[in-house]
Amino acid sequence: MPGMPTNLEAFESLLGTLRPRLHRYCARMTGSVIDGEDVVQDTLLNAYEARSTAGGIANVEAWLFRIAHNAAMDFLRRHARHGTAQLLEIDETIAAPGDVEQDREIAAASLHTFMRLAPPQRCAVKLAEQWRFEAAWVDGRPVMVVFDRNDPAGGPAYFVALDFGGDAVTGIRDFLFARYVLDGAALRTL
């Protein structure tokens, strides 16, 4: 593996090439393809931040995997200390432009109605015309597997992971831009 690329474009290209391998490593470290993607994102952020001060790295691949290993260890320590529960935060930008107060009320009412559905029903809600959703499990976690309606014979395009606390969704993670996560996933449809 060559040394540290001198320009940002070459560095990003290298990260794009190594990202699936980093994901497989992080998924093995965390025991989950979902958590593995979170660790990969931490790894890439740490690599971007360290790039300017890293100096002459002879083996960039080894350097990235060391960052990934440390990020996975940090994740595992946090997980052991705090558990996995995350609070669902509603972004203030969820409502469309216009009457801000009315838009917030509409968004809150829609979310409230959606959240009252049973978990399998939530997984089956039609969110877009282009996509078809099916309830499934990935690594023992509830997900919505997303299929492209324009490719009826095709397999899953990606998935959206749902974290539940009791009867409420406590976290949603969309893997639209990390489709390679499905490559190592233990997928079981309902």
C-alpha cells in the first residue's frame, strides 16, 4: 500500500476503496453490521481529522485499520458502560417551509400517529413511491429492508435499522449510503 496521498481527492478515493474492508473488520469487532457501520463512520471522521498532522505514513491501510480498531474498542467500552438505548431526537427542520408553528404541529401529529402503530406495521409503512419496504431482522435487530420498485426481481437495496425501547422507537439508522453493509448481514425476512 502506498504512502499517504498528497491531495484530498486521492485520499477520499483510497477511503472509498477501503471502506467495505473497514466495514467487515468493524462489523466483526462489534458483532453487528449495523454497529460496524457506525464505527466505520467514526473511523473515517478520525482519519480526516488526523490526515493533516499524520505526516509520512508509510502504510496508510495499516494506519486506517489501527484507527478502526481503536474506534471499535471505544465503541465497545461505551456500549458496555451505557448500553445501546438512544433517544429519538426530532430535528427542527422536519417541517416544510411556510407556517412554522402549523408545520411543527402537523409533523408532531404525523409522528405521533406513526409511533402508535405496532412495530411490524411501522416497518411496513409506505414511505416513498420508488421503494418497497419489508419487515425483517438483521443481526437480530428489527429493520425495514428496502427494495427498488423499478427492479422487482432484484434483492434488497439497503435497510433502515430501528431501535426500540419498550413500545417506542428510540433510534432510526438509514443505510442508504452504506449499501455494502448488507453484504455481511445475517438477513431474515418476516
